[in-house]
Amino acid sequence: GEDVEQSLFLSVREGDSSVINCTYTDSSSTYLYWYKQEPGAGLQLLTYIFSNMDMKQDQRLTVLLNKKDKHLSLRIADTQTGDSAIYFCAENAGGYNKLIFGAGTRLAVHP
Amino acid sequence: DAGVTQSPTHLIKTRGQHVTLRCSPISGHKSVSWYQQVLGQGPQFIFQYYEKEERGRGNFPDRFSARQFPNYSSELNVNALLLGDSALYLCASLPGQGARNTEAFFGQGTRLTVV
């Protein structure tokens, strides 16, 4: 079946690193994605990783993929107040562009 | 260049009514996908359209339908509205059916409230 699970809430201090975790079930997913959603806004693609990779770094963002355990994580270095948002993990499924999203992790950054 | 345009931005309807939501993809994009995001949950796939044909359908009742026009814009229709249809409806624009989701851009969404 298709299912993506995430922890619902994370609170960090400004300047610390944030790590958001996700597990997925569809081992045939070729790409895994991280999206950001700010209040009242649509979805913004933050980064993604191809399934044959273990790690991808993009400026302050690091994505780690453990394909054996079907575990994906997003690390945000030097977290800022502007990073406060809901972060969604997603996998593609099926022969078309269907995305399966987790319920989202709300990241709260405090001074 | 305009991004993905959805209209209206907000809408209030009564149970049993019908609603039409609209999406204009990015210029040059030929595929549109629709997602429903209920408060507190992640988006759920409803439909994908490419070249005016339905290419994928999620697990939604027949009250939900959509179509794509020759200019690649799309409408999502929901009949016999239920309270549970209250959600943010998101449209995603892609260059084509075979395009990677990394090339998908989402609109700001239409917030539908059913009372």
C-alpha cells in the first residue's frame, strides 16, 4: 500500500539544526520529496532525492535516504524564524505524476 | 511569466450545492493535477489531466469530476457538497505527462468551506 508517515510537531531554537523524519512504504518510488507550506500559501518544493542516492545536500538542507528502512530525513542547518512552516514528505506513486504526502510536520522556531 | 493561477481563492457553499474550481497552469505546461488538503492533513491526489484526457484518478467519489480545456486550463467540479468536502484544493502544473514531479509547481489553492 501507499502510506507516508511523519511526526506532527517539532520545536527548535533559532540557530540550531532541525531534523524532520519520514517513513514511506512504496519501495518503487523513484523520487522522494520535501515540500514547505507557509500559512495561507500553496506548496513549495524544497528539495528532492533520487532513490538510488543516500544523501543530497543543498545549501542549508541535507536529505538522507535509508532505502532499506524506507526512512527519509530532512536536516535544516542554522534554523531561522523564516523556516517556521509545515514540511511535507512525499513519494511519487503509480505510472503517472501522483504524489503521496505525509500529514506534515509543523516546525516552530523560537528565539 | 504568470505562475499557476487558481480561482476563486476562497469560497463558501451550502451542503448539497455544486462548486466549480478553476486552474490555469504555467504557460507552456500541458498537464494539471488536483489535490485536496483537509485541515491538518497532507494533500491527497484527486486527478491528473494531460492533453484534455484523464490520466490518473485518486480514491474520490464520483461526485468529483474534472476536465481540461484546449488551452490546458482545468476545472474541478464537486456535486452534492458535504461538510467533509471543506478543504484547500490545490492545482499542480507540469510540463507534460512524463515530466518529473520535480518540475511541478503548485498554485496557492482555493479554500472551500461547506456550511
